Amino acid sequence: MPLALFLTLLFPAAFPQNGAVLNPVRSTGRRRSPGPARSGTMHDLVTTHCSSSQDLSRVYEQAALLSFGQVAFGVAPSGPWDAFNIAPKSKTVYPQAIYTAQGSVQNANNLVSKSGSTTFSGNGSWVAMDFGVEVGGLISMNFDSVSSTSAISLAFTESPVFIRPYASDDSSYPDATTTYDGVLNVPAPISTGYWTQPAVALRGGYRYLSIASTSDEPITISNVSCAISFMPHVEDMSQYAGYFYAQDPLSQDVNFLTKCAYTVETNIVAVNTGRQVPFVSSGWANNATLGVAGPIIVDGAKRDRAVWPGDMGIAVPTQFVSTNDLLPTKNALSTMFAAQNPTTGALPESGPPLSQQGSDTYLMWTLIGTYNYYLYSGDADWLQTIWTNYTKAVAYVESKVDSSGLMNITGLRDWGRLGQGGHNAEGNAILYKLLTNSVDLATYTNNTELASAWTYNATALKVKYNEAFWLPSVGMYRDNETTTLTPQDANSFAVLFNVTSTQEQADSVSKGLQKNWNSYGAIAPELPDNISPFIGGFEVQAHFASGNDNAAMDLLRREWGYMLTTNLSVQSTLLEGFTSNGSLYYRSYDGYNYDPSYISHSHGWSSGPTSALTFYVLGLTVTSPQGKTWLVAPHLSGLSSAEGGFETTLGSFNVKWTLEGKMLTLQINTPEGTSGTVRLPASGTVSLNSESVTTDATTDDLPLLTLNGGQQTVILQLS
């Protein structure tokens, strides 16, 4: 079955770059734990009538707060991967099926076939419609026949578990009743004609829509549609610049990783469509300002609808290999720097309207995100603009390194884990990654003194890290100096960020991490009974980085195979998390108040395998800004072939490899003027463009070639 990963490109051509610095609302409470403050109500909403779909498009233009320019497309080559693209070609989508109809509902199927009207007779009659995949945006319909007291309500849900006429799944606030959000009421009197829901009542993510009659009088409707609010600057979300395809006989879902990239697309939103904070007292409102400019990348389609830099550590590499639409990333990072503490240099944990403070790890993820954005885009002007902010933030972080040589974590908010604080292994691994990234940035910008200082500090930290956290008896890293708990996050980061001192350590950690697995995926010891696809995505990459490709593919099939096939979810995008038995009670005891309807089913932080398949299985990565230098180092991973690529502003980068018997053939096509390295996965005789060549060797005696850009064919005859 194919592992088809769909990736797209939408190059922004003429977007405004400037935005006002925000004076954000601040709220307290721990990471992703909703604050207690609530105000207002969204239980009954004033309805909005538009005379046509053109009016509706103007609503979105206003919501974007920007006058978007022409979008130029870089489209991936056609191939078998096209059959698996689930991203909508049109920004107007329609229900694909009737899930259920209850009470007196005449001709419910007309809402799917668009062949006529549907009449609801009697209070409580209702119909649930299935859009087939995760969607989000404003619902429109025609009211064909109404009386003076006719009224309806709309309820939205991602999971089919919460299909019901009396409540949506929760997005504003987690409540164990699962009914906090309630419904969107369309009260009497209703006018005949075209109707669209109010912009403030935008629903960011759902698959199922339930419409119910809430009066005794009949009402007739037709032409129910959703105006997609994702990626407001792009018309056709299915135009992909990146792609990945491989035949995997062990995959259960032929659509398998198409859906990871689409997940991140659902997280690109207009700048004034954030979740309102303080939270409304009932219902929901998505009319808050998210940053200095839009479009902007947020954590989830339904919620939190805010910038979370840690989440971007996974979502932005997915963006790069899929859409390469990096403007939302730039706007998100600029938003975080705009809120920097001018005295200390500290950065917030999240963007507005949450604007939560007090996270050392998420502060560092903003800085890591800065590196990723520059690596992928080569946007030197932007880097120069924020460079003073960046170095001030690094200095703030380094000021927390105490006499032990380790960072003392005092900003305790994090991705949801327990036990953060003090000399924490996860936080110090992230610091090491920050320092090594900073060395590269300083080198790119000719700041040799900073590069030298950060190199020294990174080297010292690596030594102290292994002295403090390595447990030889277990063969893994412990969470802190006073525990034997070996967390998923710190161990994955230690391998992936090269904090390990030896290959033997990396091998041992890879084996140790597998002890946390069950049939659903990797359970996080630092968040007991929970599976975090966010940290799981880093673990997949860590297994690849250690050379344990079989473990990486095994975890990918378990955890992401479950998310994409379980009938508890949308089967088109990725869950924020779930429990060790596969339920939706993720983080119930840690901020989510035992509300399984609150979980996001389209969370970009869960898309780690998207970039992992391109960077490791295909083996294609950029090693300097824009891909001026690159690396091709395929991990065969038990597969017989893989094909894929991505784009930067320098052009297309494409690789195809096939293994037939003992012959590995690599076809490489990279932009002229670039150069790169090919690291082959096994020893043997090598030819380049049909000519025998002598190769260099890696430290483990594997063949190494240095090539210029252009079309190249490398053949390895295995020994």
C-alpha cells in the first residue's frame, strides 16, 4: 500500500509585511489549561444574511485584515501520489453524506445531492451531515420556506462520538458535561433567502454538522455549504509543491500520510479569527486577534487557535516539505518577538489572545523556530530585523545556567508534561539544540565572536548533560538528578539533537524508548497513561537518527495508523493526543477536566512523520539556507523504493530511489548552483552518471559523494 504524503506550495507574492505591535490580553494558568476568566455569551447569535457567495467571500477578506496579493504556485510533478490528495480544490465544500436523520425530516438526502429542499416538521427534528473530512469555516444555506416562529440550531463536532442536536463538541472551555459550547441558535424571525452564520461564530474545525428544528413550525432549507476558512490567502489547497510516495506492504491505510500535511493546512488561519479570551460564558467566539499580521499558523483548527512555538517545532518542517508557504510562520514568529520583555529578553509561551508567560521551553522553541524559518526561507532581511531580539532572548536563557553547568528551569509551562523544573533533562536538551542552531545562525551572519561563545557553551553543556542525566544501569537519560524516571521527550531529544556522546548511547535509548509502547503507540512516562503524537513525532525522528529505521516505521504505523483509522476521530487529520487505551480522554487529569470532546482532532504538532519520511526515508534535507547545500542520505527502512521532493526559492529538489536485488539506484535533481552530499546506506561499488567513481567514507565506512546541483544518477552495487 502507498505511503503517499501530500505536500503543496503556495508562494506568497505580494502580502503586506507590516503590522501593529499588539497590546495583548494576558491570562494565567498552566500550559493549555484554560483560565477561569469568562465573559459574555454566545448562546444566541444574531444571524447574518448575505445576498450571494460573493458577499461571503468578502466576510473572509475582512476577517483576514489584509489585502492579499496574487499567489504564485509551485506545483509538484504529477504521479501516483495525486490519487491520495484530500485537500479541497475549492474553498466551498458540501456535505458528502447524511449521518442520521431523526424526527420528521422530509427529503434529507437532498442536502447531499443538492437536488432540492429538505423540510423539518416539529420541534426536535434534526439531521446530521458528514463533510467526509475535517473542514472549518462559515456555514451557509438557503431558507426556502419559513413561518414567523420557525427556528433552527446548528451543532458542530469533529468526532462522531459527539454528534447530537443539543450541543457541539467543546472548544471554548473543557467541561465534564461535554456541552459547554452548546449550539448556534438561529432564532425567529428568519427571513427567506441566502443565510450565512455570523463571522464571530466561525467554527474552526469539524467534520459533522447537525441542524435541528427548535420550534413547532416547519422550516424548509437547501444548499448547505461550508466556506473553508483555512489558508485564507490560497484558493486551491490541493496544489502541492512537495510530495512523497513509497510502497509499504505493512500500512493499513492507503491514504496513510496524506493527512499529516492537510492537518497543518487546517492550522493556517486569518489573523482575527482566534478564540476569544477571556472565554465566553457559554458557546464560542472566534474573533480575537492572533498576531501582528496574517495569515498565521496556530496550534489547532478547532482550538486553541493561538500561536504555540513548541508546536511549530513539528508543524513548520511539515509546512516546508508540503506547502513551503512560510509566510504564516514568519508572522507567528514576528508576533512572539513583538511581545518580548524589553528588560529581560524573555519571550511569551504563546501568542495572543492567550499570551501566556512563564515557559522556558516554549521560549526556546521560538528561537529554534527562528532557525528553521531562516534555514528554509533564507530570509536574511527578516533575520537581521529580529537579530537583536534573538540574541537578547538567548542571553536570557543562558542566564539560567547555574554553577552546575546546567540550565535551571524556572518557567515551568510546557507541552503538558508533568515534573518540569530545576535541572530538567528535556529543557537542557532543548537548550543544546538552541545553542547549536545559534552557532549556525551566527556563522551565516558573520558573527564569529558569538559563534565561538555559543560553540563553547554547547560543548560544555553536552558534557554536563551526560554526567548529570545518563543512567548506565538503564541505558537512558533520567528526567532530573533526583529521579529514575526516563522520559520520552528528553530521550528523544537527546538522540535527535545529538546530545548523546556515542552511537552506543543512541542505540540504547532507541531500544529503551520502545519499552513504553503498546498497540496504540508510545506512552509518555512524563504524562502517565497518555500518548502524545507531538513528542511521538520527535521519537520517530530519533529512531531514524539512531539508525533504527525498523523502530521508526513500527511506531509510525502504530500511532499514526491508529489516529488515521479510528472511528473516534475524523480519519482525515491528526489528534492532539489520546490515552493509552486509545480513548479521547487525553490530559483529562491535567487541565482538560475529563472532557473528551475538548480534544483537537486537527493538531499540527502531531504531523511529525510528514517531514521524517522526507528527511529520512527519502533522505532529502537542506543543510544551509534555501538549500544552497543539501544532503541525500536515504534510510531504506524495509522499503523497495521512495520518491519525493520539495521546493525552496532556489527551485525544486527531487529524489527517487529504488532497490532491486543488490542494486540501489538514486536519481537526484537539485537546482543548478547548489551543491550537496550523498551518503549511501551501505558499502559497495559506486557509479555516478554511468561512470565508476571513488568515494569518500563516513566515520562508519559508508560511501560519501560530493555533487553539484543538477540531474545526477548514483548507482550502488551492494557488497
